[in-house]
Amino acid sequence: MIGTHDVSERRACRVLGVSRSSVRRSKAATSRRRTRLDQALVDRLKKLIAEYPSFGYRRLWALLRRSGLCVNRKKIYRILKLKGWLVHQRRVTPRPRVRHWASRAKTSNTRWAMDVTHVDCGRDGWGRLVAVIDCYDREIVGWEFALRGRAKEAERALEAACLRRFGTLRPDCTTPVIRSDNGLIFQSRRFRKACRFYRLRQEYITPYTPEQNGLVERWFRRLKEECVWLTNFSSFRAATTAIARWIRWYNQGRPHQTLKYLSPAEFRSQQLNQVA
């Protein structure tokens, strides 16, 4: 009605005592009516979200691109926004952070980070997962899952890592530094003796600063969001099967934003080809 008289919108709203935005059609509503969604793409995204409910629009776009579908990343974002399927990150309150001792590395086999986490195994109680991650290519090079968390299990994870990367328990080449927290497992005599035998050097983070070991901490969160928390494991065996399957997929097929949406194995293969 405002546009039918020789009165400006600003003056009419001032006389009526209403805001100008209340008499206009919102741009969001207009764009929502004009947007025509590709139903085939919507159905495909819905299946991916059902399979990977914790993935954001970037990683969903990477999975579609990996499967051979060339689609713009912004289009994926618009569809998820209109459908209300966006994953919102939780708010983090500001807190003091250390400025040094970042866990990242510049080449593979320079620094490995390791830690222990707990997984509910139903009637069998809590399982302990020890994982070793390469701080450059983000590959899980060794892990051990058991019902007891001792230095023996951590030693087995290191054994698997050395055999995977060097093919031997006592490599003659330059060996990585093992970064860990100050837990009793990593300060035990057995574990320190094993590191010396494998010719691996140790370094510990500053107490009460888990961000200095952020890569493996972040990996544990991914594991729980995408695997552990989606299933109520009935036994230790069921948990072991699911975790092993997820770790295999993480190394071989999971796109990683820091690695330009390549999996750790693909990124490492690419780096080795460039060196060769």
C-alpha cells in the first residue's frame, strides 16, 4: 500500500511508527521461494548425512566429488541451509592457550603423537584404545585396543607403528620423536625401555595443556563422533570390529581438509611420488 501513493517509504514508516524492514518481503523468504532444488542431489545428500551425521558441508562436498559428481561447494551449503541440515560447531569460551610446542610436523616420520582413550564395550566394561598418529600426514600408524590399559598395550601400538613405517622394530634411519602426555603409562620403565630399544626419542607435553598434543586428541574426538557414539557396543569384540573398520576407512578413504581433501594414505602416496 505504501507504493501506491506519492509518499516515500521512509516518510510513511516514520508517520506510522513502524520499521521499514517490517513492510518489505524478506530477501531470505524471496530467495527460498525462487530456489529450485535438485531433488536427486538432495536425496544423495540425505543418504550421506544418514551415514555420516557429523560431517559438515565441505566434507560432504568432498565425498560427492570423490564419487565423480562435479558440484559447487556453495550449492551444497545452500541445500543444507534450506533443509536445516547444517552441522553447527559448539561454542568455545575463550581460554588461555600455550603459544609453543605445536604438535604439527613438516615431514612424515618426524613426530608421532600417541595417547589413550576409553570406549564403552557393553557387558565387557571399558576398553582402552592406544593410538599413534603421524603429525604430518595424519595417518594412524599404530594402535592397540584392549580391556586393560598398561604399558604393554602402548608398547604394542609402537611395535605396529614401527613395522608399518620401517618394516623393522629397530630402524637404522632417522626415527621420529614420540610425543605424549605425562601419564603413568608413558613414564613407566617398560615403555621408556621399549622406546630406547626401538631407537625412538620421547618428549612430554606441559602438564594440563592437552592442546600441545592436539592432533591425537582431535582424532579421538573424530573417532567417537563418527563411530563410537553412533553405536551401543554389546561386547569388546563388537567394538574392536567397528573401530578397526573405521580406522581402516580413516586411513584409506576419509577426506581431510588439511590434506586438501585427500585421505592420509593418498596424501602420503602423493608426497612419496613427488620426492621420487
